[in-house]
Amino acid sequence: MGFDKWKRLGETFLAVALVFFGKQLWALPETSIFAPVSTPANAISRLAVFVLSIAAGIFITLSCLTLYIVVRYRARESDKNLEPPQVFGSTEIELAWTIIPVLIIVVLFLTTAGVLFGLQHKPRPASALNLVVVGHQFWWEFRYPELHITSANELHIPVSANQDSRPTYMKLTSADVDHSFWVPRLAGKVDLIPNRVNGLWVDPHTPGVYLGQCTQLCGVQHAKMLLRVYVDTPEQFAAWVKQQQLPAAQQESVGRQAFETQACINCHNVEGTPATGRFGPDLTHLMSRSTIGSGIVENTPENLRKWVADPATFKPGCLMPSMHLSDQQINDITNYLVSLK
Ligand code: CUA
């Protein structure tokens, strides 16, 4: 291959790489740490850019020096059988390449520690909303102790604007194994560990839906433990709270009887009914959620029906078994679930 061909190949490669990585960086997908909307995520994003800039600086400096040396001291025709001058040891150079990296590491360590401690020891303002997050195999439980609301998988929190600061302070723990709560645009990762309570706070400035996911391997369905965080305007949040505090739809239907005479009620809670199970998600206002199975499929009657018939259709290995119900029972239970608005 001639020089021109190599040059063209190199240019094509560079163009493809630029398009690919450029797209990754600037498309800013819904889970990018470079599109923060909350103070902790902002601090982490800034720190990441700072660390990456230092790393890029080192990379560029070393690449340029290497290129310079390769070209400047390349083997020449006139060098045949000649040995270059041999140099043994240089205190100045050795000191330089020891002290400079140590200084860089000290700077990186101090800035990282500063961000970590700054975020962790931020005092909790009186206006904060308290939230308890419990990780389960393979779903999320959300409790609002002061509001007397229990929900699952889809989190609603208020926006926290500067003039109307209302951050959310979470206490995170686990009912079984280790999980990890990560919504990259809101905050860093925090592990949920059995018999331990960890803390996390967020103060999202922009209403919207922010996605996240469990980031600690917790079993077969770890990858399908998705998080949806709805950051509501104050009015939206008030309306949501009001709706969630209502008792469950109390219809005396065939469906309700089917639900309450099957194993469903051992694991699921429907407020104000004999269903008081705590092992699975609270279903009191099931239909107010847009997805089921911790975000794996849309919450539609067809999907609910498939889920009730056999949860393994969507989530093989999930802890809710197929109850081997008759078609009639499945229809009745689905109808009841659909009524839980
Ligand atoms: Cu829960 Cu991974």
C-alpha cells in the first residue's frame, strides 16, 4: 500500500471515530452525567470534566513528546553501526517525573474528596422532603413517611427551584441483597445495603422524567431494575400526593374477590382492603404508574394480564411465581388491577 492509501485510510478512521464519539458526547442521552439537573450531579459532572481535562492534558503532552522523539531521533543511514551516547541517571529528570505526577495525584485527590464530603455533609434544610428507598429483588420501594404514601418503581419528587427550595433527602436500605441507586442526571450512585442506612439528596431544578437503574449486581434480573424519577412542578406534585393518599378504588367486583382469594394478598398491599402483603410492590394506585415490572414494559391491561399469568414472560427469574390460574381467574384479577387507579 502506498502512502496515499494509508493517508486515506487514516482519514476515514478519524472521521468515523469523530462522528461516533462526537455523537456520544453531544447527543446527551437521558442518562448522561454530562447533562446534570441537580446540584450533586452538577458537582460530579464538573469534577469529571476537570479530571478528564487533566488526563487529556497528560495524554496530549506525552503523545507529542513521544512523536517528537520518534521523529527527531529516528535511525538514519549515517548512524549505521554507531551506538548513541549512553546516559546513566539524571537527578533532575528523576525528580521531575516523580514530583509532577505526585502533585497531579494530590490535586485530583483533594478535589475529589472535597466534592465527596461537600455533598455528603450538606445540612438538611427544614423544607426538605423525606423519602425512604428500599431495594428489593428486583424492584424499588418508595415510602414517604410524612405523607403516608408507599409506591414502587416510579418516583415522584418536587422540583427544587432557587426561590422555592425543596430538596429530597433519601434514606436508602435493602430488604435482601446489595442494590445501587443511580439516576445519573440527579446524583451519584449510592448503594442499598441490608441492615444499613445510606443517605442521598437531590434538588432537581428542571421538571421532567429522569431515568436510572440499579448499578450493583443483585441477581438474575439486576439489569431490569429500572428507575423512573418524575420531577414534578409544585402543582403536579401536590396533585400526585392528593391522588396517592386517596383510598384504593373499592369496587366489590368479581375481580376483587378473585384477587383476595388467591395468593396475591400475601405479597401485595392494597390500602384499605384485606390485601396487606409487603413482599411485593404496593398496588393501591397501580394504574397511576406508566410501567410495570420495574420499568420493563408499559402498564397496559394486556401486559398486566401476561404478567399475572406468568411474570417470567417479561422477567425470567423474578421472585413472583406463575400461580397457574385459569383464564377466567387471570381475566378477573386483571380487571381488578386495572380498576386500581
Ligand atoms: Cu438491584 Cu441490581
